[in-house]
Amino acid sequence: MNFFRQDCQSGPHTDLRFGLCDDQNTTKAYVDTVDPAKWIATVENSNQEQVTFTAIDKCVIQDNEELGRERCDGMLTTSNLLYLVELKDQKPPWRTHAIEQLRSTIEFLKANHDLAQYRHKKAFACNKKYRPFVEIDNEMQLAFFRSHGFRIDIQATILILS
């Protein structure tokens, strides 16, 4: 399983601000730079880093593959940053499912790739229908980090660090 397949990628994107979209149908997630009304997550790229977006669900992992295993929608990467992103457009309850999709994707990713080059590793659960920022219990954040090596955030704004 190759999470860095070029046919699943777009970019590099150097825009100061762009959106991540998922039409919630049978198509893969994608980047949009034109219509903020479609954006489920907003990517803030203040240093105009070269950011690559990779569609995971429906591209790296097809619907007929890994049945019964969850996967998130996409991944953002730079030379030293790797962010996994789950995009939701739902009313509660959605958080538990989004976190499970991220957790499962981390397991797939670690089983297939060496992630040592990435200094910043985060998992984002983003929901268009929910408050832009949700505080996560510190114990849950720490447990997630210790277990998976990724920090977790539930918010719709993704800051690209340099």
C-alpha cells in the first residue's frame, strides 16, 4: 500500500489559504482554491510551503480494499510535516468515528512507510457542521500521541508549520 502514489496526489500547493473538500459521494477528497463555501477544512499556509495533498479514501485505499478497516480522507505533506485529515459534513455524533478512521489510517501508514523524516505529525478531524475548534481532553490527546505518535486535533483550520 503506497501512501505516496502520484496518481492520488495534487500539488504542490503554495497558496496562503486553500480548502479541503469531500463531496460526500463516491468521489475522492480534493483541494479547492476558488469556492470557500465548499471547504470542509481550511488550510492556512502563511509561509507558502509546498504542500502536497494525497487522497487516501477512494484512491490510495479503494472502497473494495481492506473491508472492515476504516481510513481517513486525505493527507497533507511537506518535507518535514505529515497531517492526516478526516473530513465530515455531519451533525453529532461524528467524533468517535472520525478518530477511529484516523487511528486506523495511522496503522496502515506506519505498516507501509518509515515516517522518521516527518518532524510534525498530526491527525485532524474536521467537520463543516461543527464549531471551528473543539477542545480535546488532555488525557485523550496524550494517550493518542503515546499510542500512535501523532498529535490529534478536532478543528476545521489546519496550520502548516515550517
